[in-house]
Amino acid sequence: MKYGRYLCASILEMGRIIHITRRERFSAAHKLWIADWSEDQNFAVFGKCANPNWHGHNYDLFVTVKGPVDPKTGFVVDLRFLSDLLKDKVIQFLDHKNINLDTPFMKDKMSSTENIAVAIWDQIESEIKSKGADIHCVKVQETENNYVEFYG
Ligand code: NI
């Protein structure tokens, strides 16, 4: 009877997709600049973010993962796994770094919040899938008032 109950619970839970979110933080420098534009053009488009000697932000990163709940653990994915993955693949390359110069996965890309969100998705997607889950959203908050969300 115990076995029967377990099967029944699994079937009920199969259609239920849960979203879980892990927040990480990083502080980093960057500059938005297009080399073949004049200084005036760069400042007109990028404003303070074009400051030649860099500037920094305290970023908040929110990664939301979705999937069915494992009937044994009750987890979508282990949040320790998600936290370790983000530290290994993302945060160590961004925190206290210059995104334009130091971050391998941002090489030859504009260090905009949009591009950072997409690059973070690409850094972690295969490992999330290997756990039977999917990324729902990568949200990167650059300032109190500005954030980007990428849904794949
Ligand atoms: Ni900026």
C-alpha cells in the first residue's frame, strides 16, 4: 500500500512546476564605450557609464530555476548546488573585477546589463538541465531603479 501511495503522489506532482530563486551579489567595474565613436557620441548614448576611467555597481543577480519537485527531497534543485554553480561559473569572474577586461565570458561584448544577463544564462544552462530543471529567468539588477530580466 505504501508503494501505491508513493506512485499516486508522484503522478499528482508531475504536472506541478515550481520556481525557485537564488540571489547572489557582485561588485564590479565597467565602461560602456564604442571605440569607433567620438567621445561626444559615446557620452550622448551612454552618459556616466562612458566615464573613461571606469565606474562600478553593486549588482544583484537573481537566478530562477523551474522544474518538478523531486518526491524524495522535496526540492526542484538543491539550493546549495545552485549557489555553488553560480559561484564557480559566474560570481568568481565578476566580483571585484573589471567586466570589460577581466571577465572571460564577457570578452568582446558590451558590458551592458542586458549582455551580462544573457552571458550568465549561457554559463549555467547545461548544468541546470543536467539536474532535470530549466532556467526560468536571469535577472540582473544594476541599480535600485534599473534591472534586466532574460527569459531565454
Ligand atoms: Ni554602469
